[in-house]
Amino acid sequence: MTNTQAFAWAAGLFEGEGTISFGVSPQLRLTMTDEEVVRRFAETIGEGGICEIPAQQHNWRHAWCWYKAGRRVEEIVGKLWPFLGERRRTQIMDVLRRYDVYLADQCIKRTRTCEACGEVFLSGYNKHAARWCRACWRSGRNRRS
Ligand SMILES: [Zn+2]
């Protein structure tokens, strides 16, 4: 099987059995009762984790789930993209757009002006570092002024 054929196969599978959702980042999932197929899918994609989902009722079969979340999702769906249908594409675009908005929002919230040198910088999540840029914080300039 060529690479193109492999991705076409994976895309077909994802089209039918996959999901894309958005929490704090985009997440792809493929859940099936056939472990071998899920493993082959993971191998084709080349990344992501696999987990086992125990049967919820005794007469159900337990399932296997491939998943991947975060920034890499964009690249993975890029590979599957040519083989996906319109409905899936719309759904994916929607999730990625929400992610872009989320990231932009984080940037706006984290943008600060350094109280020592006036540089605009992206603060980390450390509250103490939020008033001064990294250079001023390191050099101790904030404590002299
Ligand atoms: Zn500074």
C-alpha cells in the first residue's frame, strides 16, 4: 500500500468512526471494537495514543480508542483532508477555527507591557513574572527601579 492509499484508507475509517471535538484544544478520536484496525490506523497516522474502553454492559464488546489532542491535530487532519467528505471538513474547520479564536484570546489576555522597560511581552502563567518582561525580571532591573 502506498502512503496515499494508506491515508485514503485511514480517512475512510475516520469518516465513518472518528470524532473531532474541542475542549481546550482540538481532539481526534477513533473508537472501534476491532483492536487490530485501531492499531493499524494509529500506525498509519504515525502518532497518538491507544486506550482500551471496557464494555459498559456485560453483553457489549469492549472497544479500543485511538486519540490525539493538541496542535498536531491540524497536521494530522491535513493528511486525511483530500479524502474526507464535505460534512467532516466543515466539522474540522469549525473546531480549528474555535481553536484559533481560543489561542488568539489567550494571547490578548497574556499580553503585558513591562513596567521597567515598556516592552510589550507575552506573560507566562507565573503571576510574579506578569509585570516585567523576562529580560528585566532576570536582570533584576525591576527591583532597581
Ligand atoms: Zn522589561
